[in-house]
Amino acid sequence: MFVAQAHSFAQQARLAITLAWIAGYANIVAVLTCGTTISHVTGTASNLGREVATGEWALAGFACFLLAAFLLGAMLAGVLTELGRRRNWDSIYVIPMAVEAVLLGAFAIGVELHDTRSIETGWPLYAMAGVAAAAMGIQNAAITHISSGVVRTTHVTGVLTDLGLEIVGFLTLLRDRKLGRGLELVEGIRRSKVFRRILLLASICGSFVLGAALGVLVFEWMPRSAMLPPVAFLLWIIYQDVSRPIAEIEPSVLQLSTTGFELPPGMLVYHLRKDRARAKAIHRMPNLLAWIERIDPGARVVILDLDEVTQLDGDAVDELRAALAKLQAEGRALVIAGLSPEQYDQLCRAGGGEILDPTLVCADTELAIARGVMLLERMEA
């Protein structure tokens, strides 16, 4: 989930449903213990203006503190993500989410020590609200980055705005295209990107509300341990990301002069390699967009050997499709080698056939190199 960009609708929906409830849950617990919201700062900014106007400087200072904590959380997510990108980490988003889990754990400790008969004041209020707001800043920034601005999970103002626009767009689509009746109407709705976007936005709102409702119920049942469920769940999904191995991309031995192959200039061959220590485990596709950014920009044809890949899941297909689109936009080509007919069919069924040229999929690397030579000659001509 946190390995690479969320390219597909399924990935973005999974992010929204998984994390929006955590934000709604943490936000309502903060309201019950600290008397303030922490997952969004629109109301905090409004309160700041009111308190400055009325001369309530202590309250204004607290509002500034919450704004700064959220901002610092977002900045920290940006720093950690950029650090991971510069150091070529495979899971550049796991670290920010792990820091969020630590901050929410600190907030959980504060809730454990909280007197349920009152609202926090003084330095405990600053400590609890501050770490919770910073955690929400991290989550919002990281998920915004992962989804390329499509998904935001810590507030619903923008989500409801987008949802209203998408609903109008969908109703207009129904009227203008006249999708038909019965089964044709159902199939047209199912395939509509606008309708899928509506489902995504609605899932964010519903997940946030569900999290808030769960937060109230759990706080009434076990107030001192109310934050344990979201912290435990976040740690669990981070563990799932870390424990599942990620395949590595390395230059193929065919590029070595000792192999007898003389690759033409402008062609590079890479091999997808499994983790030898966990070779029997199902591996995930690495971040192919980050890999493309690191390869020689002078390479016009790139060959990726997937011979060790035994299974292509939905996320792997999304990575391949994103890599293909990026290289095509740059006027370059990607030739995929090592795919069996069954794996190619699996790729097409998952949506890869929409952008993948079947002539650029080869069963072995030697044939892929021959295709690459022909492509280079065509490009030069």
C-alpha cells in the first residue's frame, strides 16, 4: 500500500477506505479529550481570527500551535519522502506512516493518562493535541503524495466539494450520452470513470464518518484504551508492507562485454530479481517510475526482463502501465521480456492491454533485444 504511487482506482480506494477512518477516529477522540479537532485546520484558522479580534491571546496562541503542528507534520512527511527518493528506498512512504504511528501512539499514552471526567488543559493539552495534529499532517501529506493529489483522508470539505461536482458531471453524462436502458445502462455506469470517482469520494466520506462513530463507541466502552484500535491497525498495515518482499531491478548480465552481446547505443537491458533470502514468497513490483527516473535519459529502448516474476497482481500491472505511459510520453519504448502467454493474458485482463503493444512483449530476452534493435532503427529512420 505504501510502496509506490497509487496509480489505479483500486489502489486509491484502498488508501481512502483504510486511512480515512483512522483520521475520523483520532479526530473525535481528540474532541472528547482535548476539546478540539486535529485532523483538519479550517475551523482552527477561523477560531484564530475570532480570538485575535476579541483579544483572547491564550486561545489564539493555542490555535497557532495547532496550525504549526499540522504544518510541521506535513513538512516532515515531505522531508522523509524526499529523503527516501534521493536514497532510492523501495518504500519511501512507509517511513512517514511509521512516524505517524509513533505520534498516534504518544497520543494514545496521553489518552490513557487522561481524566475522563474533564477536558485537558495546560501543557498536557498542548502535548496531546500537538502530536495528534502532527500525525494528521503527516498522513494527509503522505497520502496526497501517494495518490498524486487524488485522495485526502483527514478532512471531508474538499471531498464533498469534489463529490458534488462529480455527481453533476455524471448526471450530465447520463443525459448527453443516453447510455440506454436495462443492462446497457448498468454496464455504462459501471465503466464510467466519473461514477468510479464518485464511489471513491463517497468511500472517503463514509470511512471518515465510520471512524468517528467507532471512536465515540470505543471511548464510551474503554476510554483509557480508546486509541489502541487505530494505532494497532496502522502498525499492522505497515508490517504488511514491510514484511512482503519487493523485487529489485538490476542491469542484466547481457550488457556485460563478456557475454558476447554487443548492445547498440541507446538500448539498456534490466532484470527483475527476487530477494534470494525470500525467493519463495510472492514479490511486489518496485516503483517503476522511480526506476525510470534513474536510468540513462539517452536510452531510447529499455528492455525489462520479468523472467523471475511468477505472478502479476493488480498493483504490478498498475506499475507496468504507469511505466509504459511515462516512457511513451518521453518518446521512448519499453520492451517486456520473460512473460509467458498465461502471464500476458493475465496482464491484459488486469488492464495492461489498453496500453501494451503485443509486439513489445517477448517470451525471452534474446528476442526482446532483436525487437529493440528494430525499434531503434525505426526511431532513427
